[in-house]
Amino acid sequence: MRSAEEYESTAVTVRPNADVREIADEMDAHAVGSVVVVDSDGSPIGIVTDRDLVLRVVAAGRDPEKTEASDVMSSPVFTANRRTPTVELLGMLEERGVRRVPLLEGGKLVGLVSLDDLVMELGVQCWNISEAVSSEIREAARSARGRRRREARRETLDDVRHGLSNAGGHLRKRVVGELRDLLDRIDD
């Protein structure tokens, strides 16, 4: 089973005292919808999403240059180990009602994965499974067609043998031998 590390992206980080304008600039510069707020050791202490900026700053009428990350971040931040399997991680996101999760390794921030990333990955895995099943079905059908053709040839040979049973012994042996050779070459 695949784990989050296979499709994680680099987490964009800010300090707790970064103002909202800086946060929006970072999101824009990196084309992301969230930033991870980290302490002086680089450990995640919160997360700010584009939705947080709209609801907690714009809709609340706050001044973006006087509002800091610590004022609008969601905290404590839910984190996961980067080696957490996809299905388990999806369950964690659903349980906590979040769409993004910072990934840690050895307690250090190493990336970020979103619900969209996980759903896309599951879609790819489902596609790969369906392709493998389709391939197996096609191969089984080819094999069944080949088996039916071999059975039909054997039935035809049996009909010819039966028809030749009234013919002379030497002629019958010769025709049956040639038919057997022909059948062997066709089966190969």
C-alpha cells in the first residue's frame, strides 16, 4: 500500500508573527492554498488556509497588515507521519474534518498532503486495478477461444477418423497420420 510520502508536496511555512498580507503573498508565490505556521525550531504549531483568510480576516473586517498568523491559524495542527498508508490517512482526515495535513518524519516537518492529492491517488490506483482486471479478462477470453478452437479441431479429426474407418487400412493410417501432424503444427 502506498503512503503519503509518495505524493507529498513541499510545505510552505511562515512564523507566527507573519502578517496576513505576507501569508497571502506566500500562498500566491507558491500557488498553494495553505501555509504551515512553525515555531523557531521549525515544528508545526498551526495552519492557515485560504478559507481562514476569507472567513477570519476579510469577512471579520480585520486589517491584513495588523493581523498575524497566530491570530487566524487553526491550532493545534493535526499532523501525520509521512509513511502513513493512504487509506489510513484518508480516515484520519475524515475523522478530524480537515483537508490538509503536514507530514512529519522524526518530528520534523517534511511536507504536506491534501485530501485532493489522496483522492487523486486513489483514483489512479482504482484505474490501475481496473486495467489489470480488464487485461486478465481479455487474456481469459483469448485462452477460452483457443481452447474452443482446439476442441473443434479435435472433433473434426474424430469425425474424419470415424469416416475413414470404412476405408482401407493403409489409406486410413496415412490420412490419420497426416491429420495428426497437421493438428500438432496448428496447436504449436
